[in-house]
Amino acid sequence: MTARALLACALLSSPPRPARAEQGSAARAPESARRLLDEAYARKAAHDARGAAAALEAARAAGADAQLVALELGYLASQRGDAEEARRRFEEAGRGPDEALARRAQAELRLLPQRLSADLYAETYGWSRVLGAAQQSDLVPTLRARGFFRPSFSLDLGLYAYAQVTRDLASRGRGAGGVPLVYADNYALAGLGAMLRLWDRRIGLFVQAGPALNLLDDGRERVAFDARGGAFFGAETGGCAPGGEGVSWTFVPCAELYAEAVYVSRFDDNVIAFARPRLSATYLVTGPLAWQVVAEGRVAADTNSDFFNNFVDAGAGPRLRLLRPLRLDLALGVHAGSYLGLEGRDPAPRQLGYVDLRLQAATYVEF
């Protein structure tokens, strides 16, 4: 399945008036060019990006510093999400004679999407069922690495190679006593895929395929073919990663939503849909650590009617979130829910309701 974590897209911005280094360049321009630069900054402050760009081009034609104009056009392109144009403008500004402007342009270039990138997702998910259906305990570590190549900066489409391994600790042979296949999937995966990101990277569409190596001696074939594809959505409000220094008591609310629908060939050509809304609040910040309380709901359904993929539950508990140098979450919770009573390959338990104690540790890093 895809990583259940949320990815953000940074929007570049610049001050509505020129910084100190630009003021010198603007002051040396002819009077007509300075008036046009003033108009450009006023239009930019009024969120008239098209008018600001036109005024900047006119200012350059009137004799304004071409390096300064290129830098400002780069900022405008970044703000409207045109990474291709922003890169071209910042590269132009980075080649100019003013060292201060060149350094700013080169710093902005480093923040733009790169042709080559990578990400790493690591998670450990565990539960102990204390009441209800199919009482069991399990701990499931997952590690996934991907390397991306982006053919064009005008479209957030990445071609990638991936490697992933999952090993749940409850499984000893064929089957896992009602453990969902996504967790009892004791395989190492590798292959190639493609992912398209939309709406500031909140939405992702992907396909991938490759071999899957069985990690258990359970009588099944050692190597199988694994193809999957689908869509996911992830978003969170700004309060989910509160900043601060030292120790401070606070109250910062946060809302998160993750949802996906994924086809997996190796799970009997199943399509599994999952959604998880969360509400949390930070009550204490101690340097890079945010101390939070979290409430979440989960709902899932599939096309094969596997009972463990058709449920609804909710729970709450504390979460410790490391904010720097990378985000790392450690959450504990008490969750209650119920299977929906559907039966596919495995019979549903007689008692559909359950109560779990859960632990989750997860991190996601982009390079």
C-alpha cells in the first residue's frame, strides 16, 4: 500500500518591496525604469501576478537591471507553481554580475523541484486486541525507499524505482489468523513505477509493478508478480507542525486527512479503499518535540469482501512528534470498532466488535 503519511509542497515567496541588495540595482536605473519597478512591486503586493510580470518586462526594456528583473520574475513563477519558468529565471539571475543577487537566485534554485530525488518511509505498526473479535497481537515494521526521475518541471510526474520490505511478527506460515494481508504481507518488493502529483501534491495517482520475494518458508512460491495502482489524498492544516524554541505550554489545533484506493494484483486482484481523518492538539513544545493528543477514525472497504478490510473504528491517545531535523511520530492509543460482517476467503468472526491498544512509529523523509 502507499505510505500513510502526508507530503507538503513549499511555495516560494519574496518581499513585496526589493531587499537591500535590489535597492541599489533599482536606484541605478533610469527614472522611467524605477517607476515601472515601483508599479511591479505594487501589483505584486496586490496579488496581480500578470500585471507585475508585465511591468517587470517593461522595466527591463526601459533600462532596469536585467539580473534584478530575472530574480523577481523567478519569484512570480514560483508563486504560480511554474517550476520550469522559475528555474530558467533564477538561472539567468544566478549568472549576473551582482554577487548578492546571484546568491539569492542560487538559494532559490536549491528549493525548486529537482530532476532527481528520493524518499524514505519507515513505519512500525503494532496492536494488542484486548476485547472482541479475533484476539491477537502483532507488530509490523515496514521500510520503503524510492528514487525518482522527473522528466519535466511543468508537470509533477515522477518515474521511480522502489524497494520495500514488510515483516509482521505474528506470522509463522501460510495465513496469519485474520491479520489483514496488508500487514501480514511478508514480502520484499522491488520494481518500477510512475506517480503524478496534483493540487500542490495533495493528490497522487500511481502505478507500479515488479517481483515480490516471499520472506517466509510457507509453501508458497518464493517469487511472485506484484502490480498495484491507485490514488491517494493527504492534507493537514498548518498547526500540525508547530514551531518554537525552549519549553512552552500552548494550544495549537491540527486536522489531518489521508485516504486511498489501491488495486493490488497479488491480493487476489483486490481493490482496497481506506480513509483516516485525525484531529489533534499540541499542548507542550520542548525544543524540537511537540507533545500532542490525537483522536482519529478509520474506515475501510474492499471488493473481495475480506472481513479484515471492511471495518470502522475510532480511538484516541497521546502522540510525540519530533519536528527537527526530520519528522518522526510516536503514537499510542485505545481504539474501538467493528468489522462489517462481510465474508470472502476467510469467515468473519462471530463477535464483530473489538478494542485494541495500538502503537505507531513513522517517519517520511524526502531527499
